[in-house]
Amino acid sequence: MGIFGKESGTTSQFTTATVIAKGCSIKGELQLACDIQVDGFIEGKLRSDKSLVISNDGRVKGEVYSDKIMVNGLLEGNVYANEIEILELGKVTGTIYCDNLSIEKGGSFLGETLPTQKEHVVSLGNKDVGKTTASAAQAPQKMQATK
């Protein structure tokens, strides 16, 4: 049923993805318990319980916390995730806090990676949302990967 239907206030066991459409621009802080796909532009702090997909036309700038991130557009800033995939057209600049980073041929990353000491916290019900710790004893890895 649509959002204006009789039962719009009922809860569903299924969640849908939030889509920021091409041409849309958002500034500020977003907190989501579902997947998000960015075809437009987001600037600020983004926290997602699940996955973030940045499409070819999508751009995200700021501080990002998510369980899984797939980048085929542009991502700039500090990124905290359990898994990050930079796809063929993806470009990431900044600092990545992640132990599972992959870059496809054609994708690029300019910045540094830092390992996480414990599993990244992404639960929105937890007051520690988005907190991650990096081991101070481990030196950051500076990377530049291009096609």
C-alpha cells in the first residue's frame, strides 16, 4: 500500500532502499536503517545500517558510515565500513577505515587506509553508531590506485 493509503502507519517486515535521484542534492546529516542508492549528491554525514551504493552519476562528500559501500561514482571524505568495493568507474578520495577493500580495474583510490580494530558498529539503535577504532600502533597505508 502506498504511503497515503489507509494502512500507511503499519510496519512492514520488508525494507526498501532509499534512492537519492539524479538532480537531487542533500546537505546535512542522514541516518538510515535501510539500503541507500545515491544517483544525486549528498554532502555531510551519512549513516546507514545496511549498504550504500553510489551510482555512476552519484556523488557523496563528507563522513560516511555503512556496513557495505559500493562506489561507481565519486566519494570524498572519511569512510567507515566493514566492506568497500570501488567499481570500474568509481573514484574515492580520503581516508578509509576498513579491513575489506577491493578496487576493480579502472576504479581509483587516492588517500590512506587504516585498519579497524574491531568490527564496525552500524546499528542505529546503538548510541555508538558509526564508531570504529584504528590501532594506533599500526601505521596508515598511503595508497594511490588508478587504472
